[in-house]
Amino acid sequence: MGQRAKIVGMINGQKVVVRHYLNLQKFPNFRAYYIYVLLDPTTNEVRYVGITSSIAERYIKHLDDRFKPTPKGQWTKSLSEQGLVPNLVILEKLDTYKRYAQRREKQLIQEYLAQGCKLFNIDQ
């Protein structure tokens, strides 16, 4: 079958589209993956694109990055010192194999880089 798309808002002047792919329960190796972005709460800029199968656990790990000596860690620490946290926005939910979700994540990273976003996951 196909997919349905719904525009749910705007990020940096770009439409945010959430796509819901059919849940293919006939395939036991399929899993729900979420593609999301972390936004800077002071500027609303996209700073990170990621995938996860557990939004809450992954978000907590991002918050724990403030203890790491990395650029993303320095950013989350700076936000924490201001009493702020990154905003997490789910862009897509995919019921698929992990490698396909990772491929889509990389496509979105390239799209945001092309728009001039300064992402912390530039190594991808």
C-alpha cells in the first residue's frame, strides 16, 4: 500500500511533514523507528537529526550528553545552565528494518545540511 502525509508545522520556514507508513505486522523483523530532530529552544534551529525505536530513552541520553566533552555535550550543557533543554520533534514514524530507517535519517541529514543547518551529527 502507500503512505499518508500530514503537514504539522514549520521549522526554519520549512514544512514539517509526518509520514505514517503502514504497520506491516507480517514481517517480524520490522520495527517502529522514529526519525526526529532536536531544536535549539532559543533559536528554533535544527541542531541534530536522529532515529530511535524509543523516543523517551533516546531523549534522556541526549540530555545526559551535557556531561560529555563533545560539541553536542557543550551545547546541551549550555542550555542546561540556562534552565533549558533541546526541543524534540518527531518527523517520521517508519515501520521497517533498521537499515532502511538509517538510510532515511542520512537523507534528512543531507537535506538539513543543504539548508545550512549546523548539525552536531555532521560525521554521518
